[in-house]
Amino acid sequence: MNIKIDNEYTIQSDERNIILVRSKEAQRGKNAGEVYTENVSYHATVQSALKDYLRVKTNLSEATSIQDLLNEIKEIRKTINDVLSGV
């Protein structure tokens, strides 16, 4: 399984886990500018991985007010709904 959530996150799987994966660009060193992936978290279900995606995106938010944060959460949930509906 390799399901794109957004430009940065995907859900992948192996024989035992559902994995939330983040793509990042190396900022320095000999690989600067190259894109690599890191496993963010491991889950038993896709639903659990999507819940963690919401948590991670919320934790990384740069919102400066509750209203900004609520708007971001609304957009994150829309993204999740789009993934679930196959859009």
C-alpha cells in the first residue's frame, strides 16, 4: 500500500503495519536538496494512521490563535475525508 495524503505525507504498509511516512528535503550536507522519507509512526489500521496524521499536523501548526488552529484542523479533516472518499 502506498496512499498519498498530501504533498508531504503518505500511508504505506508492510506485512505487519500501516506506516505514516513523511517526505522531507535534505537541508544541508552532500545530499542537500534531495528528497528522503522518514517513518513517522506505526499503526494497526488506516484509521489510526489518519488520526495520527491529524495529531502530527496539529502539533506542527504555526497557528497564532485558536481560530487559526481550528481553521487548520478543518482543512486537515477535509484532506482526510478526500483521501477516504478516493478524491
